[in-house]
Amino acid sequence: MAIMALLAVANAYTMRVCLNLAITQMVRKGSSGEDGHFDPDACPDMTVAATPSNSSVDIYKNEPVLFEWSEATQGLILGSFYYGYVLTHIPGGMLAERYGGKWILGFGLLSTAICTIITPVTVKMGGAPALFILRVIEGFGEGPTMPGLMAMLSRWAPKAERARFGAIVFGGAQIGNIVGSYVSGLILHEGSWEDVFYLFGACGLVWFALWTVLCFSTPNTHPYISDSEKKFLNENVDSLQGTKQAKMDPIPWKALLRSVPLWALIIAGIGHDWGYFTMVTDLPKYMTDVLKFNIKSTGILSALPYVAMWIASFLFGLVCDFCVKRKYHSIQNARKIYTTIAATGPGICIIMASYSGCDKTLAVFWFIFAMTLMGAYYSGMKINPLDITPNYAGTTTAMVNGIAAISAIITPYLIGLVTPDSTLAQWRIAFWVCLGVLVVTNVIYLMFAKGDQLWWDDVNKHGYPTNWSHGPLRQRTPDEEGQKNEKKEKI
């Protein structure tokens, strides 16, 4: 389950991010309107030494470039995926809780794989508008990915193993970024940008075939699981779905929307996504446009930060679980500690990278160190929905990821506006904005985050708080209604 979930996230991210590198080779150099500007901090570009300045041929391979898109247009295209991604999060989470995550997740990634395969023919036929629309459709398919996975993890991950389980599964994001960046760089250096989409779309189809056969929504519906493992999971997994009761209560929207810890988690998610997608979406452009790496080097060096983040996520997960088991700190403090490491650390590092100037080695070091520290997120706020809402993890994860993903819509376009000439000074402004967002959102999370199950996630167990004045969260059963009437008669 963990391995296939890891591969699900990896496939989702390769199909999501492959455009980030490919677009650097789909656009005519200088077509974004920066030809007349002067950048006093410009890094030397050794790749153009032997290429005539008026050449319309891509300097990295003998293939005409196809499109003339401004930086702002590229930003809109890079962010278009998240328009669809945001919209299907909550419906996907609700459906996963009701019907199980297997098919919600499976069919979502299948649709994304098909869209990825047809990307080259779509963009050639319809240009930027067609690509924008197709990426929105891809986002629709991937929207239920995290809510569906979280709904499944809430049925499969025992409390004492959540950090490690989360590190394995969500580490797939780094696998996707690593493979997507590295392989895309190799393909773009040796072949055509179209091949990037064909390869990763095909990988998505293979994953879907394996997922259909091997994985199931709950331990109790899995045909191959051993009786001993099923018994262990039924006794050690908090979620009531499929383990302790046959039917879930309706989603307690009245309490959920008034939950301060949940909104603190959402705000932390906004900060995380702002920093993360600044790196994921725009790091290839920074390395190509500012540091002047060739496309093969850009692919390799864009992958290195995610290798570091992937390894670090496991280490942070092991340390977190060890400290929780030994009671060195509570789960609540664990989530706050690792979220803080993953927010402030990367923000400072990318500022240091921007002040490294054209020292490429030092700049790459800071980017790698930034993503290393960001690996702590998977032991922090990323796994927090399983702590506070194990029964409604799909819906709460959908809210967190869905609202936070708005950052992924804003950041590429904002960076396109802030960096119209793609100069070092302009990028430095973008990185300062990123640091500010990370720090502010982290402070709010530190003030209001919780680490234990919230009362509205299981009213039968916790009851209503004394200051609750918004009516019952669910309909009483006939037995409960009878018990209430008996108490009234006794009074």
C-alpha cells in the first residue's frame, strides 16, 4: 500500500511538473520582451558564444522553437493546472470517504495520464489557450489525489507509524520531482520536448493497471491481507470507517468550518505551498534564465534539491516517531517543531541563494539545503489531519490542500509579473516575498495548531464543548432519542 501510494504521488508530480522544464524549450529565446533590457548582475552565458544573436534556432539542439509567449503568459500556463486542482479537492475527499479512495484516486490519475499524452498535439493545434485548458483538465483529475490518499491512509496507518508512513507516501512527491526534472533534462538535451509528455503519460497508465490489481480502500476489503495484519490494523487505527462502525456520520460542516486548529492548518498549508511551488514551478526557469545553465544541467541540478528533501523526509520521520514514542515531546509539539523547521529554514536559504550572485555552486548549495529542511513538513503539518480528524481526513485534507493550492495559481503568475526581464534583482524580490509568506503563516500555525483528535471528529466519544450553541452535528438515532426523553422524564 505504501509503495503503490508513493508511486501514485510520484506519477502525479512527474505529470504535473514536466511542463516546468519543457516550457524552457518550447518558447523562443527573447520572445518575452526582454531583449532591450540591461541587467548589471547578469551571469555570463557561455552557451551562446558560438550562436549568432539573430538565430531563431534553439541553442541547445538543432530544432526550431515553436512559441512566442511572454513571461506573464508562461506564468499563467504554469499555474493553470491548479485552477482545476483546487476545484476537485473537496468533492474528491467527500467521495473518497463515502466510497473509498481506490477508484477516486485511480481514475483521477488515469485522466491526467491521458491528458499528458495528448499535450503535444493539443498545444500545436491550439497554442497557449489550448494548453491552458488542457492543464486545467489535468488539474481536475489530480485534485482528488491527496484527499483520496489521506482517506486511505487514515484506514491503514497506525498512530505510532504515521510519520514514517507519511514520509514514505508523500516522499513520492520528491521522487516525482527528481525523475521529472532529471529525465526531462536528458530528454530535452537529446531529443524533442514532445517526448517528455509521452513518457510520463505512459508511466501513469502502467501505474493505474498495477493499482487496480494490488490496492484496496480499507484493510477489511482487501482480499489478500492476512488475518493477523487485519486484526492488528483494526485494533490500532483510529479511523472508524471500515474498522469500528459500518456507516459514517454526515460531515460536521458547522463545526468543521468553525474549527480554529483546522484553519491554522490551512494557513500553514498556504505558506508551505507558496514556498514549495516557488521552487517546483520556477526553479528551472531561474537556473536557465539567471544562472545560465544549459538544459541538461538544469534538469540534473533541479532534481538535486528533491533528492535531498526525499532523504531528509525519512530521517525527520524516524526522529519524530522515536521522540513521540519515548515521550520526549507530544504529537502537537512535534507538528509545530517540524513545521517551523520546514518553513523558516527554506525561506532563509532561498534568500541566501539569491545573494550568491553568479556563484553557481553556492546558489545550488542553498537551494539543496532549502529543500532538505522542507523535508520536515511531512512530519509536521502535512500529516496533521490524521491527528486531529482521522474520521474525516479526506475532507479536511481536501480543504487544506485545495485552499493552499491557490498559492500555486498565484506564485507562477506573480513571479512572471515581478520578473518580466528575469534579472537577478527581480528574482530576489520574489524570494523575499516567499520568505515573508512562510514566516507569517508559520507563526499562525504555532499559535493555534493541535495534535489530538478534535471533538467534532467523534462526537460520541468527546461530546459537545460547553460553549457550543449551533445545534447538533448529526441526527439522533431512535435509541438516543428515547434515552433523551427518559432523562427528561426523570428530571
